[in-house]
Amino acid sequence: MTDGRHFFFDPNYQRCFFPPANPWHIGWPLLCTLEIYFSILLFPLQVIWVITLMDSTTATAELGWTVYPMSGSSDNSWEEVSGYDENMNTIRTYQVCNVFNNNQNNWVRTKYIRRRGAQRIHVEMKFSVRDCSSIPNVPGSCKETFNLYYYESDADTATRTSPAWMENPWIKVDTIAADESFSQVDLGGRVMKINTEVRSFGPVSRNGFYLAFQDYGGCMSLIAVRVFYRKCPRIITNGALFQETLSGAESTSLVAARGVCIPNAEEVDVPIKLYCNGDGEWMVPIGRCMCKAGNEAVENGTVCRACPSGFFKPTQGDEPCMQCPINSRTTSEGAINCVCRNGYYRTDSDPLQMPCTTVPSAPQTVISSVNETSVMLEWMPPRDSGGREDVVFNIICKSCGGGRGGCTRCGDNVQFLPRQLGLTESRVYIMLNFFFFLNTVYVIVYSNR
């Protein structure tokens, strides 16, 4: 404002007002920046990867945008004015209000904005618009909309006359309309209605671009303009690392990105991919990586860590490392199995998570009963099974004496009921010739499977 008027914001009532010494008049719409503006602006930056190329609210001096018609040569031009936000920080805005004159064509152009590799550009605009019907005696040419344009260039070559102030060479993005406009009633209550609109355009391919805002008969304030692009952030998901990826040139674009398995993980199923959508969000996961054997996923699946000493993991997968079973140990970190301690054993058919076991003690209270044709042997199970439940017994028959020297194995004429080897019961019947009884020794042999 040329007369130095400023506005203030009351955060308790979310109202905007001028100091009493500066009365409102139709020439300038009321300005304010609601506190919610900063919440809307900043909070998404925490959840969506947004790279700001230009933000008018951060300016510490005049914005210095170019206006047409030139300021001073016409009363119709946009004009840069100062205001304060709720924290008493100065912000720079542009205003125009020439609703009583027909055939308005007022432009304001930003400075050159480098695109920094972006393919699609987003523009967030905060503005206020006066309700035409609330202005007394306003002509039918009054508007409540304005146009947004862009112009690409490889260098900052624009002048006050170039590019020409018209749709060609400028490219129109959209006509911007307010969801809410303020009226005379709102002015009386010093209440401002701020509109926020976001538009995007692309593909862009030059080094940079300009934005332009065209007024054609409205009464409005362009309070804040933020220009940004989106990209999907660097992320570790599904066991793979995906580098930051620019969103596509179109709002519906899906940009494919290949992931690289994190250390100590390996790809499974199909090659792992994610797609970056136009809003800078990862979506459509395909495939995955899993931690290798001897490694477990930690830190929400972002790290595959070697199993610590005393733990093991036999296969690839998401399962955590398991503690070594009883009587076993690991020889190093990242173990895929645990070895039995000295004096303990595991059979080839035992699962790796089964404890190692040792030799059981001897059978107890062996009793023999002899009749004319058979011998019955009975015994009590060992006091210590060695840690196993599958103890079996084998019977060895030897014939001793008879002048032949040592003992020899019994011949095939000896029968065992129910069997000689692999007994699970603690009783066996031995059928043989009576003359064998005097020279035969029966030895009960027990073993684990």
C-alpha cells in the first residue's frame, strides 16, 4: 500500500483488522494470514517429500515481481504491499482492485524459478477475493477469478515487454476461483476468508520458468505463493533400499524404481520394484528381499543383523534368530545351526532346534526266567534317559565256552520275541535249544535312535 497502512492478526479470534486510525475503503481488500496457513504449509512437509523452489512468505525484502501495465503508468496495475502475520513477521503480497473499469488486463510475473530437475511443478496460492455482489454499483464486468500461467526458459531473459503479456507465448494452467469470497458484512466484522488452491503443470524440460497471474476485473489479494515439486524419498522397505525418485511429468504417472537388497538380504520371488506416484508417494510394491540364513530383520525391517553368539537361524526369511537348544552352542556370529557340546549328540534326523542329548544310563533290575524252551528277560528303564524320549533296546546273544576259546555270536537258530533289535518294551522272549542254555550269555544293549 502506498500510504503505509498495515494489518494485524488476532490469533485468539482468527480475525484480521486494521488499526483504528486506518479505515477500510473499497480500493484494497483486507489482508491477513491465518495461523492455519502455517499448519497447512508445514505439516505436509513432514509426511510428503516436498522440495520448495520458491516461497513468497520467506521474502525479507520486496518481492520485486514485474507488473503489467507498469506501476505508475496506470492505476490498474497490481501493487506490492506489506503486512504482518500473527507472529508480527513482515510478508509481501500483491493486490489489485479495479472493478469499476471495464476491459481489465493486469498481470504480475514472478522472478525466474529454476526447476532443479523437476518434471511436474505444483503451485500453492493463498488469496482473498471480494464478493462482487457486495460492492455497491459495481458493473457486470466484475470478476471473482484470475488466471494462472507459466512460461519456460533456459535462462533468466525476461524483460518488461518479453515474453509478451498474452496467452501465447504464456501457457495457461487454469482459471482460479475462490471457494469463499468476503462481503461488506465480513468487512464490518473484520473477518477475512482465505482461499488455498493448488495447481500443477508439466512436463517441464527447460532449466526454469516464470509464473504469471492475470487479473481481468477482480478485487483480490495474492497473499502467498509457494512453488514446489514432489519426489518419493529414499526409503528402506520390503528389505530393499530405494533411492529418492522424482515424480513423473503427469499427475497420473507412475515412475518405476528398482530396489537393492540391504546388506545380508537376498531377493525372492520377482525383481523388487516400487512405483513413485505423482504425489511423491511410494506405491505398488512388487517382490521383496529377505534376510539370509544366519541373519534377522531388526529396526523395523531396515537392517539384517547377524545372529548374535548363542543364537542361530537356519533358513532365509523374516523369522528372528532362535536361541541355541540345550547342550549346544555356536562357534561364531551369524550361525545357521548350533553344534553339540562335548559328550552330547544329535542324530541326522533331529531338527536343528532340538536339544543335544547324551548316552542313557544302564537298564535297572534285570531279571531272567528260564523254562524248558525259552528265556524271558525283563528290566526297568534307565534312571537317566540322556534327555531323549525315544530310548530303544537291542539284545545281543553270545555263546561262550565249549572249548572254542572266546564267545561268539549266537546262530540263526535263536529266535527273539517280539524282536532282537529296536525294542521299545522292557521284556523279550528268547527261544532256543535247551543245550544252548549252559553256554550262552545274553547281554542287553541299550541305545538312542
